[in-house]
Amino acid sequence: MGIKEVKTAFQSPWQNPYCERVIGSIIRDCLDHVIIFNEQHLRSVLKSYFNYYHKSRCHLSLDQDSPEPRPIEPSGQGKVVAIPKVGGLHHHYTRKAE
């Protein structure tokens, strides 16, 4: 396939910015606010965070949408309600029919 391995220098985050950005987001948005008890709990929290990250979180580079696009909800559709995500650490906002 012609793929060649390029090793990054030790402790050089600028050489792998995409990975560093994801790890930083996970730490700042999730792990800095949660006490992890064991590996199973860590996996559960990360699974919940990744679900939130891909389905609910706004991304500037995606024009304030999420990687899995959401439908636009007109204002006449109902009242805005907050749905807790990641154990209440973050929220998904949607309209609820009256």
C-alpha cells in the first residue's frame, strides 16, 4: 500500500494535533469533572461522553451542528427542554410537544 510509519517525537504534542485535541476535549469536558472508581466505570463514562460528543455537542467546524446531523426544530414545535447527558454533566436541548 506504500504506507510509511512516521514516529512523532516524545512529548511533542504539536506533531499530532488531531489526537491531542480529542484527548484534551475528553479530559477538559469529561474526566476533569468526574471521579472514576474502576475500569468499568471509566468505560461507561467514556461511552456516554462519546455518544454525547457525536450526537449532541455543537462543533464550530460543522457550523454549530454535531457529527451526526440533527434536524432543525422550529420555534412553534414546543417548549425547549434539557435532557441530561453524561450523568448530568452536559445536556441536550430539544423541543417538547405541548
